[in-house]
Amino acid sequence: MRITNGSKQKKDQEIPLRKNEKEDASHEAIKKNLMKGQKLDLTKDNPNIDQIHIGLGWDLSGQPIDLDTQVFLLNDEDKLLSSKHLIYYHQQQSLDGAVRHLGDHQFGGGHRDNEMIIMQLSRVSPDIHKIVVTATIHDAHERAHHFGQVINAYVRLSDQITQQEICTFQLTEDYSYCTSIICAELTRDQHEWKITAAGQGTTLDLNDLCHIYGFTS
């Protein structure tokens, strides 16, 4: 499968600010800072959660770099069922309406999530067993860009309804020369969902990731 990486049409959107220090302190007892490879029982530990917000943010150490986020909706064999099961800036909503990508942010920086994904877990189709959140660099190889040129990158998950932050994963590993990162994985376990802080850096682009997840036509 060849993914369209052409010109990006921006949609104006109001991006929610990150929580300030006072708000963060009020949730300090319940928010978890995950380490690479660590898992969290998302719905078991938060039984009332259904709609979740996944925010990714980063700063740049030099020249502007265009980061993109994607969501791969995988079956029980960790494979894409079709091209419609990839959610990204050119295809911003899943067929079941459970996953929405809120649009592309080209430059990073600022006191806010740079790209955001909203999920409603109760609407995820039963044939989806894993949800993988990735980040890639637009035209990385052509522009000689890599994640070593990005600083303060993080992934955070919060309850979309209450705005309560559940966990944060700081992408602090040295990702020099990596052009994509498998950031986090949500896995279905019968009626529950677990999240894993993956943090796996690769030299793949978006089309390569699609190939890894089994969709090549």
C-alpha cells in the first residue's frame, strides 16, 4: 500500500492547552508516569473511562520538522484488515467512528499537545484487538530529518470527559537517526483494555509500517 504523503490541507482547530502546574498537582496522586515497556490496566484501574484523549507533543532543537501521528487498528494477528483501518491526517476517522485524528500540526512546540487522537473504547469494532499509535517524520529521508532533532517528546493519555490525566510517557530515549517511533499500544483483553508504553524507534517510514502490519496492496 502506498500512503498519500502529498500536500497537506490544514483545518483550523482549537487545540486544548496542556494542564498548568496547579492542575497537574491536583492529579499527581493518580497520574502515572510510565517507563518504556511498562503496562497499565487502563479500564480496570479506571472503570468509568470510555472516551480517551491521546496527546503527543514535542519541541524542536533546531530547524522545523513535520511530525505526523497515526493509529493502526489491528486484528488478533496484529495485522491491518484494510487501508481503512489506518487513521492519519488524510483519513481522520475510523469506519466504526471510534477513533478520530484531530488533524496535522506541522511545527511542534508550545504549551499544548501538538497532535491529538480521540477514541471511544466502547465503539471499537470487536474484530480490533490492538490499537497502535505511531509517530513519523514527513519526508524524513528526503530532508535528512530524524527524531534525534526533536526534544521533550511525550505521549499522554487522559479521560476525554473529565479531562483527568491518566498517564504520561516521556520519549526520552536517544532516537538519533530514527524516522518513526511506535509510541504506545492499546490491547484488548476480553472486556478490558491495557496500554503499553512501547517507545520503539525505527528507521521505517509510513509505508514501511503498513507493510510491517501486513497491508501491502
